[in-house]
Amino acid sequence: MRFSFAESMCDPGQYAALAVAAERAGFDSFTVPESIFYPQHSNSRYPYTPDGAREFLESAPFVDPFVLAAALSAVTRRLRFTTFVLKLPLRHPILAAKQANSLACLCGGRLALGVGLSPWPEDFGALGIPWRGRGRRMDEAIAVLRGLGGGDYFEFHGEHFDFEALKICPVPPQPVPILIGGHSEPALRRAARLGNGWMSAGSSEQELEHCLTRLRELRREHGRSAEPFEVHAISLDAYTPDGIKRLTERGVTDAIVGFRNAYQRDTMPLQKKLDALNHYADTVIAKSR
């Protein structure tokens, strides 16, 4: 089992200290969130709060994930950074490939690209990108990321992206892993068919079990059962050594943990966060390896 520390929407000045402390405490990775903007007017509902409220996002500080991961990689040596998740259909995949591969080269390959669909039609509208067809757009974007990540000339001719042969340089020796986020059937199918792994955004234990079972079924359908596959999950089981054992037995490879309610405004002092992650390292990480 690997351990990921999750922190988001906090004072940007806290990130460096938290990353250094997480690495020293034995965490393996640090999740890096994305939100581009907050619309003044919206009727959209947030899929991961019980009542669909999204007001907690207003004025919450989100640093661009590539910028944040680059800054944190400069003050760490071992910690991996995983976008959680990059709203891939909102970015042109050639630009996303350039950013991801540049960062992976600078940080020694310590990058995993968690990608997903934005739940907000406003994101697409403000950027002039059609809401309809966003799933196919994402599939094509993943194909472009993979193609350009090989370092050779690559051309693509699809419904949403069309370009002649080109290449980007540099690219890392090993391709950047692409992890698919989302709990819907299309997201699980996409993860099983195209992903190097899957990321859970948090759910009940029953829903997590359903997703894990469905992923195994779908990976068998696509003949990918024998391939390496990462499973990053938020679960209450991640907070005890016995729970970590249960998650490992269920096929989870990366436990994502945080120490405050991310759906409320952050008022936790930095020192309390440092104390919490060190306590977790002593009581769970150290007893689970």
C-alpha cells in the first residue's frame, strides 16, 4: 500500500511545508487538485456533497496543478504528485502533453496524471468548448497524451482534434501514468479501457466495493487483467492498520487521506495539519509496512 496526503483549498503558503513534512513522515504521494474559476451565477449541483451545494468553493484558493506540482517537486526528492483531477476536456491535449511531460522530466518522473470530466457546464461555456461530446473529447485527449508522450512524431485525426505529425521534447524515459477519475459507468469503462489506474473521489464503502468489482469485470472484458493497474481510494478504512489491510486485500494500491473536511472553508492552522500527518504516519503508515 502507498499513502497519499490530500490537502486542497488551503493557504497556498502552506503547501511547501506540508509537502516536505509528508515526505519526511513516509507518505508516498501528494494529491494536487484543480478548479479553474468560480462562476458568480450557476444552477449546477456538486456531485460529491449530500445536498449538491458548491458554495464552499467560492473564493477557495486553487493553484494551477502544474504550477503547484512543479513548485513542490523543487522542495522534495521522493514524493510523487498526482493531479486529483485535471479537467482534461477543458485543455487542448497538445498543451496538456507539453506541460505534463515537461514537469515529469523536471521532477524525475514523480508525476501521475489523474484526469476527469468537469461536472460544471459553466467551465465549458466560459472556455468556448461544447458540453456535448465531452466524453469523446476526453477519450481523444487521452490518445493524444499517450501518442505525444512517446517522444516520436505523432499525428491524430479525430472528431475533436486533428493535426499532422509533430513531436514534443523532452519526454521522460517512462510515460506519465494516466489515472481516470469518476464513479459513473462511463468513467469506470474509460478507466478499464484506457487508464493506467482509477481514482475514487470518495464514496460509501458499498459504492467503493461496487466500483472495484465493476473495474475488475471491465478489465477482464478488455483483456487487461494482467496489466499493472493503480487504484487510488478515499475510505474510512484508510485510517487504521486493519483497515489498510482490508483495502489492500480489495485491490486498492494507494490510500488517500486528509485530516479535515475539504468541503468546508479551511480554518485549520498549519501546525495542526503537521501534527495530524505525523500522528497518522506513526499510528498507521509505520504499522502497515
